[in-house]
Amino acid sequence: MNEEISKNDILNKYKSCLYNIQMRMNVIENHLSKKYTEKFLICEIEFLCLQFRKIIENIAFSSMCININEYKKIREKYYTDWNMKGIFRELEKINPNFYPKPVIRELVNTDINGNNEYDLQEYKGDYLSKEDVFEIYNRCSNFIHESNPFMSNSLKYNEYMNNFKIWLLKTKNLMKHHIIHIDNNIIIGIIDISKNFPEAYIFEEI
């Protein structure tokens, strides 16, 4: 029986994915600031690559959560899906606007009950795009397996360490406040990862 998953359950699973992203970004930041680090450089890079891969997978899973009631119509065993590229490919079929869109949230009013009203503006800075996601995922995959000692092209470790800082900033810019469109008239999300646990809301688009 193909029962629809409730909005409340969708939001809870969505926030869980965002929490994983938030915590992994915090871990990456701690390592880049040298608060924690592996003594062996290769292990440090492998560790950070794993965190970025998992962040990207959680972005895919969070988008799946938002679109799950349509997604499971075309993926009967949706609960076994794990491949980020495959999930993105299926999401494109049901919702071309599945990828998070970064926005700037500005406080415009607070009513007598203390409820805040925000205005959303397009974020025009640099952020983690869909193209970035695939490039980073592929580059981090270089560290899944041990390198063959006869490999002609050696990996540039220092270049990776510099890229980590850029990737982290782009990810923050994407995830801090973002929206996802579903059904053309519903906006889900504004997530503030600076708080202890991410928030998510569903709004009707005016």
C-alpha cells in the first residue's frame, strides 16, 4: 500500500539530514582550524574527504525527503537507495527545482506576540552548486582506496587542503538559509545552521 508520508514526518527526516550536515561542517571547521587533526597528512585528507562526501550524500537525502511521496512512486525500494548520483537523477525527473536554493533572510517585522516576519532575497554570492557537488564528490572519491604506488599522477595533498576551505565556505553559503520548491506552490525550509538544531518550515508561495 503506497501511503503518503505526513508533512510532519518529512520535516523531521529533513531536519535530521540537515543536522548531519551541520555537525559534519563543524567537524571539518575544527580540523581546518587545527583544533583537531590527524598527525599523518594523508589520513587527515582522507578523513575530510569522507566528511564532504557524507555532506553531499545528506544533501541528496534531504532533497529526497522533501520529494519522497513522488519519489517513491518511481522508486519502489526507495528505502534502499544510497547512490548520490542516482538519487539526483531520479529527483530531476519529478522536480527540476529539487536542489536547495540559498537565500538571504531579513527580519522585517516582529508582532506583539514576538513572532518574527522575514523577507527572503536571492543570495548572489558563491555557493555549492550542483556542478560543484559532482566535482567534489568525484575528487573526494580519489581517497576511498589506497593509491597504487606505480600510479603516474600523484595526488596534490596541499591543493586538497586549500580546496577544503573553499568547499566548506560554499557549503555554508548554500545551507545557512535555503529554500526548496515543491509542487510549484510550496516552499520548504529556511534552515539556520548556526543554531543547535536546524529548523524547517513549510510555506505556501504567494
